[in-house]
Amino acid sequence: MSSALHLFLAGGYVMWPILLASIITVAIAVERFRFYQQSATDMALLKRQLPLLVSSGKMQEAKALCHQVFHSYGLLDLSMRWSPKNWLDVYAGVTNVTNEEYWEYQTESASAYSTVVPGAKRAFFIGLKGTY
């Protein structure tokens, strides 16, 4: 442990912003984990109660439940870009890293029906970009 502290102190003043950024990153990761756990619980509630409410004709309660669950969502996407030459970019990434189940939008129409479109599942991408 003392060798790690020695290395940290030997790094000088530049190490303090790195330490602060690391602490903030861990705090954000914990907050996102808690958010996603709550979102999964909300979706389970929706899957369990919505069919019962709709089949019994309780449309206002079903709509209120949808508004409760569809309030917002968060996604985690990761990407990177590397430029080995000034004319070449290599990029890659993952969208929806946690493969969250979410709904892209909900529209209301003049009829009693609404459209709910499921969001995209986890996807990977990789590519090259050249400029001349």
C-alpha cells in the first residue's frame, strides 16, 4: 500500500485531478447501477399489471401505470476512436451496453389505442473513416 501511495505522490499535482475523476466515475457508476435496478423493477410491474388492467377495461388506470413506468430511461453507450494517421480514424463501440429493455416513444391517437415502440437492443459497431 505504501508503494502505491509513494507512486501517487511521485506523480505530482497531475495525480489529484486523476484521483478526483476516478472518484466521480465510481459515483456515477453506482448511481447508474441503482437507476437500472429500479428501471427493471418498473418494467416487471408493468408486465405484471398492465394486461390485467387492460383486460378488465380500466384504461385510465392502465394509462396512469404507463406514465409511471415510461417517465424516463437511461442508456449506457460506449465508443472509442483512434487516429493512427491524420487522415485515418478507426472507431468501435457498443450501444445499450446493459441491454436494457426500454420503450422509444408512446404516441396518443384519437382512438383508445397508443403505439409503444421498443427501443434498440445491444448492438456493436466498428469502422474506418478516411479523409483526403
